[in-house]
Amino acid sequence: MSLRALDRRSWVFLGLLFIIVVAVPLANLATAPGSWAHLPSFAVSLFGKYLCYALLAVALDLVWGYCGILSLGHGAFFALGGYAMGMHLMREIGPRGVYGDPVLPDFMVFLNWDHLPWFWHGFDMFWFALAMTMIVPGVLAFVFGWLAFRSRVTGVYLSIITQALTYALMLAFFRNEMGFGGNNGLTDFKDVLGFDLQSDATRAGLFVLSGLALALGFILCRVIVTSKAGKVLVAVRDAESRTRFLGYRVESYKLFVFTVSAMLAGLAGALYTPQVGIINPSEFSPANSIEIVIMVALGGRGTLVGAALGAIVVGAANTLLTGWFPDFWLFVLGGLFVAVTLFMPRGILGVFDRGGPVRPGAPAGLALRRKEA
Amino acid sequence: MSPGPAPRATSALLYLDGVSKSFDGFRAINGLSFIVEPGELHAVIGPNGAGKTTMMDIVTGKTKPDEGTVLWDGRVDLAQIDEAGSARLGIGRKFQKPTVFETHSVEDNLLLALNADRGVFATLFATLSAAQATRIDDLLALVRLEDRRHTLAGGLSHGQKQWLEIGMLLAQDPKLLLVDEPAAGMTDDETMRTAQLLRDIAGDHAVVVVEHDMAFVQALDCCVTVLHQGTVLADGSLAHVSAVPAVIDVYLGR
Amino acid sequence: MTRLHRLIILAVLCLGITSTASTAAVADEISLREIAAGFVDANFSGVSETAQALAETGDPAAAVILQALREGRLHWMKSDEALLIADRDGREMRLFDLFSEEPAGTARRRDLSKVTVNNAIRNQVDGLIGGLTLLSPDPEARRSAVTAVFERRDPAFLETLDQAIEQEEDARLRALMEEARAAILLADDGAPLEARLAAVATIEARGGQDALSTLAAALSEDAPPALVDAAAEARAAVEARLKMWGYAQNVWQGLSLGSVLLLAAIGLAITFGVMGVINMAHGELVMLGAYTTFFVQEIIRTSAPGLFEWSLLIALPLAFLVSGGVGVLIERGVVRWLYGRPLETLLATWGISLILQQTVRTIFGPNNREVGNPDWMSGAMHLGELTITYNRLWIIVFALAVFALLLLVLRHTPIGLQMRAVTQNRAMAADMGVRTGWVDAMTFGLGAGVAGLAGVALSQIDNVSPNLGQSYIVDSFMVVVFGGAGNLWGALAGAFTLGIANKFLEPVAGAVLAKILVLVFIILFIQKRPRGLFAVRGRAVEA
Ligand SMILES: Nc1ncnc2c1ncn2[C@@H]1O[C@H](COP(=O)(O)OP(=O)(O)O)[C@@H](O)[C@H]1O
Ligand SMILES: [Mg+2]
């Protein structure tokens, strides 16, 4: 089944991904520092971060590109996954924290807490934390989606309340009382499963895992979108009410992809935290989520490969430009939003497959007028 | 959903009695009563705004009636059911404006409409059976779109979209077809072919057609109900209703 | 010999030969001086007793000495134990006469010794000074005196207070004095019961937090039960009243927040509600309005300082033009190509918001800019227990005025008519000769211009920084979504409901949690009424 789900482009993508996943750690570990082929360690983590964003973008493309649900709150699911993993890494620190408390993370000692809040229990076990990185976003998405889709909140209204969702979570996580380190978030991690997070080998390992997660997430999404259920999703995107009159419970389909997508986003966040070394409430900021959207749009929505591509392009541009001309980046990013929506509604990949599907709503020419009711 | 085989209140397939519906105080449907027997072909005519589309909305669960009875098959209360539920009961609907899935191929449009389990996980693992493949071939032949099988529906002409939608309706294999102004945008030839097709379908399926085109209604050669301001003005054969003075007043003559 | 010494000798000499009046004054001075001598080399209880004794003379001059004591300026010369006031000035001490407060030369620090006080004495002295200045000719001094007396409830002041009440001409001050008297009586176990019961009533009528604490603290342990009961009842009554004022305060603050939300959202209600366009750059248009105000004030500061009071009025039309102009540019350049694709519009305008933010950051820098309040915008008035600041008041008025104006424009002007026509049926409006493109630009420009007006108002209460807009965008969308798009009244109801809900939740839940609760509430509310409070119904919206 999974093999049929992969078309030629998917294979090209997976092949490239494989090459990167092999080459990057090799260039870091197997070469001497100073040699022309050597890749510095920070770059490995940086590329790992791009892969995490790519997985997040693929997850978003599943709901937006295929089902028409423009979520402006996917950063929240990502951040929740990141926090779940961060909680495990905090517990791993054990007595090596600044205050040396065997159980309580430093920030709790600092706040004079004398015991662990109930929701921190269990996170000392890796498998539990890993499960939570997907269960927590999944449950949130399920509850939120159940409420929203059942009452048929669609289009921009849905987008706006997903934005409100991540905004509310951001405010909540800024509070010290929430028990997630407030403003500073979770940081100063030492190791994961006994591997030192600062060591090159661990970084390379996390990078490979990120690549693997991206590949698996991508294949899962391909399986979904090439199944009959995937065709229903596209049907919902193109003509929701027609789909209902054919007897499909649209809300169930939306709920299903939204939840799956949130879980993938959580997994991406879980891989992001150890590589970046910190997770804090700013990950919940609406601007972050909307940046993911532009990654998907730039690469070409409804293609999955495009989403991953867009994430890597935008991520790299961000790193390079903020390094070279810090003041310039927001102009570029802002310009990107405008240019992509106006001139490249089908993204980079759309430019390649002319003659491919024409999405309704994508303009034949620029002069498209508002649809009459 | 319905608790056991409740006693049938009526032998009719679709039974509307005293149904009313207001929008912001405006009565779009006003004490409407309307019956469709199994296998019957029935035309509904009436001026714009008479409430024809709203009636279909009520039958398919898109709009909830304010009062009155809407019974399916003599026992299921359609007022309690949503759009998907009505489709699963066996009510197929064609919209006034043709709506097909534009980014799906003609074939996939039919595939999605085929009568099969509509659950998320069922479709996730669904595979195309030989019987389904044959059925799709048959339908393609019926709506004369064999050579467009792999074309995206968005690339079809207006008339072809109408046909595709009718094909999708048939693929659902419903007990009742609600067809809203199918002839709009068709050539005379296509109109006549559509009328012929609907007559062929009737018998196996009950069909309710809303149409303005008198030639088309004539070609259907069936029982006609005239709707005006949300109530039935007259019904009977076309010849009969055409002679009713009230109908001439509000609709035909002038 | 210091001047002071000479003065004393002079005074003593004069004692026998001057007229009665001046004799009395000098006699007072001498007796004060004798009493004050108790400060020299005294321990804390000695200082406390001396201060008390000084105050009991009732002589306003004693207040000066006590004030010096309070401020730690009272010293005595080690050589002759003469008291004087001294301020440190480098290594020297500058000396002043105890009575005339005139400069009296300098002395070395080590020649002086300071009368030291602790906090208990400071508190005591505050009350004592209060009692002494009750009779001061300066109404402000009397006002602060009476406050101090009210708080100290010292029976020693009763006599002075009675005298002050008799003399007082200002009715408000007299009422305050009566209340202070009541507070003293309440605490005085020697006073007759009726007088004390009457005192309870007076304090209850005063109301407020200090009445509450007086009623709670004034009664000694052996106060008669009748009085204790009366005081408890009075407290309950005061508390109930305070609670009402608390609600009033919440409502007021809610209205204030609501007006801010309304200002931020009302332009959005036009672009989103009337045109169906999601303008994510709306917050940045507000920010442009605020920066226009800053710019106008900057010009005024450098070239016409006299116009400062008018700066906001000058900024209003300019802000409308600046933001409105940028709005028209956005509409003509970007939004118009995206009609019918709301999600793309959302993304493109988000991009524009980033560009606008960064532009302002590049020009004006990333930090907060100082925008001044004209006089008529600063200060506050009191309404019972309510404090109403003028800037908040004006913003409420302004928000409602903008609202009314927009309503008029949409209802009763040709452009308003055309706007509604285009919204309802674009094709037909175009057929009837309405230039739909122009109407689109004007509508968008109007919404943007109103955002600019909001920016002028918000510059008075918020930090003017490039991030100003960001902080309002989620909230203003919530207002529009909650109120129901396409309806200005919905925006009004939404803004004030959310504002007041927020302020009522804040005392219970804290500011951040209140905001979260409101957001969660809206998310749940949208489930129930996906189209908001004032939904526009009909087929058009469902298509
Ligand atoms: N959802 C709705 N909201 C408001 N009015 C509606 C709605 N649906 C239908 N109407 C009104 O009900 C009346 C009947 O409409 P409709 O059933 O479409 O007429 P017909 O199909 O016979 O032309 C029309 O006046 C229409 O405006
Ligand atoms: Mg109709």
C-alpha cells in the first residue's frame, strides 16, 4: 500500500533526503575540523532544525493543502510537543541543576515550590514523554476540532480562532504559575537517554532521527492523501457541501486529518527541542505559526514535497539574511507573503508542473473578481 | 438510529405535511404538503422565490423546518437528520448550480459518489473492487463521458458538468433523486436527452425535478406541482395545472 | 556667641517690658523652648514624651519643631545644649533658627548632636503635627492635618478639633473634621455612648476603605456591646457599598478597555465585515496613526511649542490621511487581486504588516516613542470611590463619536450607499454604473483611516512602538468575530462585552488568566454561533 502511495516525485524527495541524512553527519564526524569538507557542529543542529520545520510544514500541508483548513495555530501543536520533550530533558538533568535538587527543575526551586506538579509526573520516563509529545497535541487538536468542525466553523473564521488558540496558549505559558518555566521556558538540558546533548555524535544522531521522522511523516501523509479518504479530503476542500450531500460526514474527516497533523507537528517539536536546546513560550506566538503557512505556500501547497522544500528554503533564507542584514529579513519575509500569494499561488512546485491540476480559487489571471454569492 | 421498526405512518417514500419555514420573519415555506411515492417521477414548478430550493433544503436536512412533519419512508423524521444522514438514507441531490469536484478526475468524481461505506477508516483502507470498476464504466457510458475519464472535472463544459453530476447522483444509487433545475445552461438537444434520462431512471428511483423550462417539463410527461409563496397552488398533469386560473395568474400567463 | 543665643537673651530681656500681646508670644516661645529642651540627650521615650508635651501647647510654632524632628533635622549644640535646625552641607552643617527658620550660620558636624527618632515616633509625630495644623490658615494644610488626625484618633486633639470645626468655612473640610471627631470619639472609651453611636453613623456615612479600617480598629476591648454591634453593622453596610463601587470601577474600566477595543476593531469591522477582507495589517495601520501623532508632536515641539495643546486635534486628520492612504495603496496594490480568496488575502496582508513594522522600525528605531498628553488629557476626577482619568474618559467619548460618525457615513452618504450596494451585489452595482473598483478602494481606505484615528487615541495610553499593532490584532479580530462580521453594532456590542467581561474576571483570575478565559470563551462561543452575536443571515453568507 505504502509503495503505491509514492509517485516519482516522492521517490526523488526521499532519495534527496536520504543523501542529506547521510552526508551531513559524515561531513561533521568523519572529517577533520579545518578541512574543506568539514561541517561545523552548530550547522548540524541548524540543519536538524530545518528538518523539524519541514515535518511541521508537511503536517500543515496535509490539513491546508488537501483539506482546505488553514490553521494559524499549528505552531501550538509543535510547541506542545517541544514542551513535552523539554519536560523529559528537564527531569533528566536530575541533581545536576544549579540548585542541585534531585527532582525539582531549577525554576521550581527558584519559585520555592516544594513538590512536582501532578502533570510533571511520568516525564522522567522517556517512552512516556515521547508518547506525550504526540498525545497532548493530538488530544488538544481533537477537542478543538470536535468543537469547531461540528459547528461548521470554516474558512477565515476557523483560521482566526486557531490563531486565538495559540495566542491564548502563549499567554498561558508565559505565566510562572503554569509550571512550565514561564518566560524562560525550559532550557539548560544536559543529556537524553544518557547521550550528552553537546556531543557531536548526539547531534548527528538527532539529525538522522529528524530526517527519519520527516521521511516517515511524509510517507504517512502520502498514504493518507492517495487513499480514497484523501480524495474525500480534496473533495471537502473543493466543495464541502457537495461532499456532505454525497453522504460523507465532513467533520469526521476534518477531525481525523487535523488530529493526525497535530500529532506530526508535536513529533516535530519533540525533535526540535533537544537540537535547539531551549523551548519557550515564544514558540506559541501567532507569527511563528503563520510563518509555517508561508513555507507551505512558497513550496506549493497540496504537494507535501513542496511544503518540506518551502520550509528548508525559508529556514535557510532566515538564517543567512538575519546573519548578513538583520534589518532586511522582515522585508524579505513580508515580501515573500505578498509575492507568493499574488504571483505564485501554486508555489515553487506549481511552477514546475504547469498543466497540472488547476485549483479552483487559484486565479487564471490576476483579474479574477470576487465570486458572487 | 430509528429505534426498531416503528409503525409506518404512510406508504409514501417522502411525506411533507404542514411544513413551514421562515427566514427573519419571511415565510419561504408556508404550510406545504407534498408527497412522493416510491418510483414516482414528479416535477415541481413555480416562480423564482417560490420556495422550491428551500423545500429541497428541508428534505435533505440542510434547513430545519419551523413546524410540520417531514417523514422518510413513513418512519424517519428528516427534521432530525443532517445532510450526510439524508444521503445515507438514500436521498440524492443535484444542485441548481452544478457542483462537481473540480480538481478530481471525472472518474474519481464518480468513485467518490459510489455507494460504499463512507466512514473515515473505511475509506482510508478502501480498494476499488471489480464490481465498482464496472459500475464506473457503465456510468461513464451513460453520461457520455468515457473519453473524458481522466480529465479534471474543472475542465469540463457546463453541460458536461451537469451530466457528471447526474452521473454522480446515479452512482449513489439513491431511492429518491432531487434534481434542481438540471436543464439550466444546456442546449435543446441536451435538455431533451436529460428529460429522457430522468424518465428512464424513474421507476427504479423516485425523482423530483424542479424546472422552469416548460418544454422540459412537457417532455418529462409526469405529475406536476405548482409552488407559489411556499404553498402548493395546484397539482396534476401539466395540461391540468396550466388551465388553473391562479397558476396562469402568477406564473404562466401574465 | 551665636545669633540664637543673642536672640534668647534679647527675648528674656524683653519679657518684662513689651506689650501684653508680644509678651504672650515671647512667653510661648520661652515655654516652648523649655519644653523642647527635653529633646536634648533624651532616649526614645523621652523624645516621644517631649513631642507630646510640645503638641499639647497647641502652638503652631510647635509644629515647626515637630516637623524638623520628623525630618531628622533637629539638633542640639554639644557645647551649650541649644536646639536648632541643621542641614548637612558637605562637611559643614548649616544652621537655622528653631522659630524664625532663618539661617543661623554653620557649625562643624562633630559639634552637633542629632535628636534621633524611630518609626513609632515618626508616626506619632505625624499625628501630632496634624492636630497642630488644624487651625492653619492654609486650607491644604488643614486638609492634610485632618487626615492625620482621622488616622490617629488621639483624644488630645478633640478640643482643637472642636475649635477648628467652629471656625471652618469650607463645608467639605468641615465634614472631614466631623468625621475625624467621630473617629476620636469612637476610640475614646471615656466618651458617652450616644455620642459614640452617633460617631459610628458619621463614619459609616463617610464610607470607603478608611472608614472600614477605622470601624474595625477604633474600638478597644472594653467597648460596650451595643457599640460593637453598631460598628459591625456599619462595617457591613460600608463593605456592601464598597462592593458596589468595586463593580462600578470594574464597569468603568471595562468601558475604557471596551472603547480601546472598539477603536482598534471598528476599522476592521468595515474591511472584514463590509468587504469580507481579512486585513492582518490593520494593527499596523493603527500603529501608523500613533506614529503620526508622535511626528506631529515632534514638529510642534521644535517649531511651535504653543500648539502642543492642539497636537492631537492636528494629528487626527493627518493620521486619517496617512493610514487611509496606505490603506488605499494596499487595496489597489495587493488586496484587489485577491477578492474571493480570503485565506490568501490574510497571508498577503500579514506580509504587508511585517513590511510596515520593519519600515517604521527602520525609520523611528525599535524603542518606545514618547507621545505627550495635552493638559486636557491628563489628570483625573473623583466620583465617590471612582477615579476617572481624563484620558480614558476622552477615549470613550472619542470611540463613540467615531462609531456614530461611521454609522452616519455608511447610512446617509452617497459613498456609504455605494459601499452597501457593492457588498450586496457587485455585478448589479457595476451594471448600474457604480465604479466598483473605486468603491473598494474607498471602503478599504475608510477602514484604514479609522485605524489611523484609533492610533492617535491609543498613543495616549499605550507605548508607541513598532509592535503596537501586534498587540491589538488578535483582540480586535476577536471583537469582530464575537460581535458578528458585517455589522458595526456587533463590533460595538462585542467590544464592550469583552472589555467588561475582562475587567470583571481580572480581580478573580488575574490579568493574564482573565484574557485567556475570555479567548477560550470566544472560541466556545463561536461553536454555538459561528457567525457571531449579530449575525448577518441569508444565503449570501452561506455560499
Ligand atoms: N438561508 C436563507 N436565508 C434567508 N432567506 C432565504 C434562505 N434560503 C432561502 N431564502 C429565501 O426564501 C425564498 C425562497 O427561496 P428559494 O427556495 O431559493 O426559491 P426558488 O428555489 O423557488 O427560486 C427566497 O425569497 C429566498 O430569498
Ligand atoms: Mg431555486
